[in-house]
Amino acid sequence: MTFCELPAIASNAVQQAQEDMALIARGEEIDLPWRRLCVLIDHGLVEISTPVLLGGPLAGSRTSISWTDEGIRFMGQ
């Protein structure tokens, strides 16, 4: 199966993507709409990891959204 490359994020959507990436960096992604998160995932800017084990008062298993290497480059441009 062959997948086509996604087109680059449209210039008018770059600022929104950067704001969403900043939300993730601050740990505030809970209010991020799924459709906007999908854009970040589809472009390889973030990844979802599960389970992530936490200690302390937040002890337990969680799902984590983190920047990929491509996401770091995107935010550094």
C-alpha cells in the first residue's frame, strides 16, 4: 500500500498549529478539538503514547501527547 505525502500546512493554518503545539507543551491539550489534533498527528508534529505511567499525586496510567522531532523543527522555524 502506498501513501501520498500530505500537502504542507496552509499558511493561514500555521499560526493555529503553532498555538496548538504550545497548548500541548504547556499540558493544556484537554480542550484541543480532535480535528485540530488530527492535523498535528497527520503532519507528524505530535504523537500519542499510551500508557504513560505517572507517580505522585497523579499516579496511574495516562495517555500522553508529545512533540515529535518534526514538531520540534516546525516550532523552531
